[in-house]
Amino acid sequence: MKKTTVTLQDIREASDRIRPYIRRTPLLREKNMDKVLGCQAYLKPEMLQITGAFKLRGALSKILSLTQDELKKGIITSSSGNHAQACAYAGQLLDIHATAVIPEDAPAVKIENAKAMGAEVIVWDRKYDERWKKIHEEVAKHGYVIVHPYEDFAVMAGQGTIALEIMEDLPDVETVLVPIGGGGLISGISTAIKESRPDVRVVGVQAAASCPYYVSRQKGYPSEAPILPTVADGLSCRQPGENTYPIIEKYVDEIVIVEEEDILKAVRSVAHGAKLVAEPSACVGIASMLSGRVKMRPDEKVCTVLTSGNWDIDTIGKIFKGEHVEGVL
């Protein structure tokens, strides 16, 4: 029977499957950020994951569930960079061929890291449809298995393992803030939380420049949104996913948006307050608190998922210094 959603049991099984291969990232209590954020601040720093991003969890969850015959065919994905690196690492780990189609304007560090881990990298048009057209051409030619970055339920299950760790480390967590790009991360996290702790508030955060889930929530049905240049390149998405949208509508309490300047302030805040190098896509949750988009009590225990840290260090340095940084389209 074809799966139609992801479940708490799927997430628990994914946790068992990937545990030997990932890093269990810590939950950091950052008291010195309480005042500026207006809550009791906790951070889940997935930039400390082996590949520098949470994506490794979902990629391994999917790839480790493949049959031997499927693994022999090799895998292929499309990604703005972090999921590509995760698939490259998994390919290296399991000694299988991995191909990644990456946007031509993705940060160079993401492209080079994927290559360094042995992936075949195809640099292609940033347009989502063009990249997926290329993927299907490669599948027809080579028979690769597609590892979708967010629409695959096994990938969502892997991402949901973050929530299991948060709830284990902070049983009385009250709110969890999660960036939304394609929606796979928050689908897994919200499922794990709401199917075990329905009282915990789950808030999704999008960049205002690319916010189809926010627009869809306002309209009440799946809707496209314009894609404008954004420093949060890892969150660029034109329309809600077919599989992720129903889960997000069912389990995510609030969806908010943040502006570019708030995202840049958040990058600086994380570096100053937590001494962590986070890419802009990772910092939208912090931006939502700095900008007042999300309301909290001073005594509220709030965990923000910092998804990744794979960005050109020179460009992050410009953000730290307050210099102008262009978003990508």
C-alpha cells in the first residue's frame, strides 16, 4: 500500500535506522539571549551535524531504507546545496553513486563540498522545473533512484528525529520554531511533536521573499507565491509540496514571515549570543522573535531549530560586519 503521510512510528524507526551514522546534536540553553528574544532561549544547532546541516538525517533515512538492487542503481537529487551534500555523504558512506543537480548560483562551498564527498555534481538552472526536468532525463538514462529533498515520507521521518531529541532533552519545551523551505523538515518535526505532545506550539517561519506556505495559510488553499531574491537561499520555494502541505496544515499552529534585514540581524545575533556560524536560512526562527512576529512570554521555553551553517564564509563575514549582502533569486 502506498504511504500517504508520515507517522510518529515512522520517525522512531528512522531514528533507529540513522542513529549509527549521524551526530546527535546538543540542545543549547542560551541564557544570554533571553532578553533580546523575550523568552527562555534554547537552540538546536544542526550546523554541527556531520555535513553541516539537518539534511543528513532525511537523506540517510531514505537511502538506508532502499533495497540492495536500488542502491546499486545509484541515487540522484536536486538541491540548493545542503541536501546535495547529505546525499553525497551518504553515497560515500555506502559506496554508491550519487548525483546532485545544484543551482548555478548556489554558494560555492555547497557545490565544492558535494564534489569533495565524491558526488557527480551537475550545475544547472536555479528554476525548480528546469532542474527536475534534468533529473528525470538522468533517471531515464541511468536508472537512478530519486531522493527528493522534502516530498518523500522517509525523508520527512528522518528530519522528524530532531523533534525526538528536543523532547528528550527538554521534556517541558513549550514552543518550537522551524524554518520552512520545501516543508519536509517541519512536516517531520510537527508530526513527531503533535503525535506525542499536542500541547507544544509549533511555529513555521518563511522568508517573506519566498513564502508559499504563508500565502496558502492566508488563502486557505495551496497557492503559489512569487520568488524574490533572498539571502535565505535554502528556503526558496514557489509552491507548497503535495505531500507536505496537508501535514503542515494539520499540525503547524502558526506560520509567519520575516524580512531580509531581520534575517541578517538574526545571523549576527546567533554569532554574538551563541558563538555559532549559521547561514541565513537557519536563522529565520531567531528573526521571527527579534522582529516580534512571534509572541512569547519571558518564562516560555522556546527551542529554535538552527538548520545549517554551509555558506561562503567571506559572505557571512560581511553580514557580521553589517555590510550589504545580495540575496539570490
